[in-house]
Amino acid sequence: MEVQVRHRDELGRERLVSPRALHGAPVEEWPVLHEQRPYKGRRSKVRQYWSSTTKKSFVCRSLEHRDAAMVLDRAPDIAYLSASSLQVEWRDGERTGVVDPAFMARTAGGQRRLYLYAWGGREPDEQEVAVARVAGQEAGWRVRTARVPDGQLRRNLYLVSQFRHDENADEEAKPVLLQAFAQPRPLCEGASCLALPPSLCWYLLWTGELTTNWDLPLIPTSLVWAAGEST
């Protein structure tokens, strides 16, 4: 199988190169190859997503795609998340095709990842996975599949994602809040008893430093506790 990667250079010109030529390159920081734009008759609406890892927004292809970004953005090992900056073109005999990754990412340890997406809960097809793995092996990327959780967990994560912005963070207040939640207590009590904005608690739920029973609806009276503390 022959595999090549199409991307844009620093001047915005399209390039088609071997994956090996991109080994070590900061592809997750590059501009997207094709902007997602709304148009009449499009089945899904494009969505903007502000990533807490980059402090920048990128465009998602649909509501579901945005929620997949949300899950990765919250993952503790993801240090940089962006829309895909490239596409992988392949030829196998007379057969040809294109693979459009869902996201590019860099982990806290410096590993680069190419994320495929399980649209509608369906796994990527075998050909798509095989092509991505060939490109990843040559370029030094790990290939992963982005997924969206079902039901209440998805709704809860979307709720806490509304507080992911830096304006809701307070490093000085954080240890005090975590101490206040050393034992489970209603979410609404933690900040109010310390005369702090409730948004600080919601932010710590986003970062994972506070946790709760994610299978239950998350409301102000939900029991919340510091992650790692026994319940």
C-alpha cells in the first residue's frame, strides 16, 4: 500500500509528502487543510470548540464531533488538541482513497496522535484504520479512535465543559476547595461555605480534581468529592 499525506505549509500552499517526511514535525500546530464551512443542504451544522489545551478555537464537523473534542480536551494526558491539519491519501493496486482524521493531538509526554472517529458509535472501517496505521508508523504517530460516551455521562461532561475557561480557575483557592471536599458533600455547599464563586467547583470537576457519580444527573445538590479520596 502506498500512502502520502496532504497538508499546508507555512505559506498556505498544499503539499503532498510521504509520512516519513513529517516525522517529528509539529503537525498538531499546523493550519487545517480544509476549513469546515456551513452550506445549504449540509446535513450537520459546523460547531466551534474552544480547547482548554491550546486556548484557541477550532471548527468541528457536527455536534457529535464537538462532543468528541470535549472528551479528548478533558483527558489528563492530552496537552495539545486541534482539528486535523492533514489528510492521508492511499493507493493499493487499482484502489485509491482518502482518510480524514478527526483530530491531531500531542500528549504531555510529547507523543503525537492521529485520531479517527467512530461516527454515530460505529467503528472506523478496517481500510481506514489500516491506512492510518501505515501513515502513523512512518511518521511516528500513534493512531487512536475518538469516542463520545452515551447518555448521562455525555450530558454531565457537556455541563462541566461550560466551566473549562481560565476565568473559572483559581490556583490559590484550589487547595482550600479540595480540602472542603475531602469528604463527599453537596456541590453547592463547597464554595458557598468558603464564600467562593461556585464556578470554581465546576471548573475542578472539568479538570478531574473533583469527581462525582457521573452516571447520575449532575445538579447543585449532587454529592462531590476530591478525586482519589475514598467515599
